[in-house]
Amino acid sequence: MMPESVLKAAQSEITDYRSSGMSVMEMSHRSKLFADIFAETKAKLKRALNVPDTHEILFLQGGATLQFAAIPLNLMGEGGMASYAVTGNFSNLAAKEAKKYGTVSIACDSSDKDHSYIPAQDKLVIDDGAKYFYYCANNTIYGTEWQYVPETGSVPLVCDMSSDILSRHVNVADYGLIYAGAQKNMAPAGLTVVIVDKALAGNELNICPSVMSYDTLIKKDSMLNTPPCWCIYMLGLMLDWLESVGGVSEMEKIKSARAAKLYDFLDNSKLFIPHAEPGSRSDMNVTFRTGSDELDAEFVKGASEHGLLNVKGHRLTGGMRASLYNAMPMEGVDALIEFMKRFEVEHNV
């Protein structure tokens, strides 16, 4: 989701960027015009997340899914092992992919309760010999989110922040690697941001393709091949907007207030049932159901007719899901709650 002001800013320049006579979509990625866009966007992201000089920001293609393979190829080492926290679909897929390149130790697995919770720190089993500890910060499908940063000792932290990046404070220095697909909070689909501790680069497996080598990509400043130019430009506009509303610190307050209002309604509803346990709930993706597949389908249909789009839950879980990404205004939450109240009345609840 993107704010209307960002879309209008892009619209105003889509055929003629800064009187250049070209759209960003037409530019050579080697041109000075785009080099300036690239450098400005990188600097904005570095400032927004307070990225230390020890870490490099990469703007890549291939989606977050490509990183399921790139991470073990770069960090696991020959005959190495890594610990994975399986708290949802995407961390499970990442663990399965990593097994192709080394040994995977499962630090925790929340599937025993349909991924409705995040295991506590004292439930994590992290092998001291692990090359890294991997977790997914926010689980879009099940509506759970890590409320703490795992303590892993000397084992580097690797985190998929695709769906909650830029929504809350992160101490980047605590992480060996952070990555995120851009399409939730940063830019249109097509861009993946990787923030990697430069000390971890350069130990990739021999079979690692050059286009996936962090060491090579750092040396080439993300331009081993053509980067997703338009998406990088759009990220720059999104970061301008984020700064205009007060930056990450202010966004954290906004997103917490949005989610709290919806969860408060759900916890007091006699019809709607939240999926995630308190203490593990996501501020980005609120998942719930009625307990009846027929009622769920009726709710989704009615919501769509009232302009409340994309509330159908993921095919793995069913039910409903309200995605409250950074650009969602509080008015969107209010409209959803009002429709839920009417739905309850219509069904004599």
C-alpha cells in the first residue's frame, strides 16, 4: 500500500523526471541522473534506519524468496549449520531451502498451535556452532510478530523484515543481516532490500552464483546487473513521505494505535475471534474469523461491497486478515470496525 501523496508525486514525474525529458523507467542505470536517484535513496534509507557504517545496503531483484537461498549460500559455509525459528509459512520455506546447502537446526516451531504464538526466549534452542540464527519478524499469514529481539550470543542474527520494516525501531547493529521485500512498506513489488554486516561477506560457497554473492554485490554497489530502477525511485519517495510524518519513531506510535483499536474491538466481540495469542500479535496483519466458513465468506463479500478490499485470509488459514501497513490511515481501521459492528447486528450478535 502506498500513500496517495506518493502516488501523485510519482505521477507528476512519470513522463518527465526533473525536466530531463525522460521517465525514470527509461533511464540507463549507469546514467548520472539515475546514479543520483540511487545514491539519494540509499542515503535516505541509511538515515531512516540509522544503518551503521559496518553494514552495507543493497538494492536487489529476485524477491525475498531468493534470499532463502542466498543467505545460506553466503553465510552457512562449507558443511556449516544454521538455526531457524519456524513461526510461520515463510520461515518454514526458508528453512527447507537452506537444507539444500547445509544443516538446519530448528530452534523453535510454533506449528503445534497453528502458528498462533511466538515462542519465548527461553524456549529457543540455539546451537553455539550455528553460523547464524534466522527468524521472520512478522508473519503475515498467521498474524504474529516477534515482540523481542532474540538473544543469540555470538551467533549472528538474520531476519526477514519484509512486512514490518520501517514500522518500528530496529537497532541494525544487532543484526548480521536484514532483508525485506519492498512491496509491503517500502515500494512496489520488484525490489528487495538487503542490509548486511560487511564482515560476514566474502565466505560464500563455491556454487554461489555471482548475482547472489553479497561480497560481489557490495563491491559493485548493487549494480552487478541492472537494478530495479523504478522501484528504487519509488522507495525514495516513500522515504520522503515517512520523514514527513515523523520518521520511524512516529510511525511506530501510529501503527501501534491502529492495531490496538482493532484488537480492542476483536477482544470484546461476541462474533469475531482473533487468531494470534496476546503478546504475539502483529501490528501489521490482524487475523480473525467468525468460527463459520460460511459466515467468513459472507463477511468478505460484504466487506468488498463496502469498499473494504483484500480482507480474505490466506488460503492456508482461511478467515479474514486486515493488513495495516504503514500507509493505512486510521480511517481505514474505523471503517472496518463500523462494518464489523453492522455485521454483528445483522446476525443478531
